[in-house]
Amino acid sequence: MIKGECPRHGDGVNMWLCCTHVAEGKATNVVISKYEHGTAMCFECSDKIDRLSSYNLSLFCEECLREFVNRLKAEGREESVIGGELLDKE
């Protein structure tokens, strides 16, 4: 897992490669995978992951991602979260 700094959660936290829709909290769905370093993409971006560039991608703190997923679930969108169990604390 990539380590980085989050303005909210400090330095040395796990970072996930995300599409900008997820990183900005604008996505209405998310596919989470631990493929390679860990990715979290909205459905649209996950279908075109091979065509994404640094313009479409961002690093996102694991705790911030967990909060985003919990928000989707609280809004009744459990079916819009695929792979959320990968964020369960060990």
C-alpha cells in the first residue's frame, strides 16, 4: 500500500488510487479493489481504467475513503458500493 499524507488524518496513512469523482466525493457509486496498490473508482471510470491519466486520478486517504463509503451506505446506496469489505479494519 502506498503511504502518504492526508490533511485530515496526518502523515504515513494508507493511500488509495482513486478517480477524481471518488476523491472529490462526487461519485454516487464506487468499486474498491486491492489490485496492486488499492483502487477505488466510480462505475464509469472503472470501465475505462486503462484510458485514465493523472488528470482523472488522485490519491485518497484510506480513512477518507472509508468515510465516503459510509456516507453512501447511510444514504441507502449499499448496492452502489462494491468491495467495501476491503476497507474493514483488521
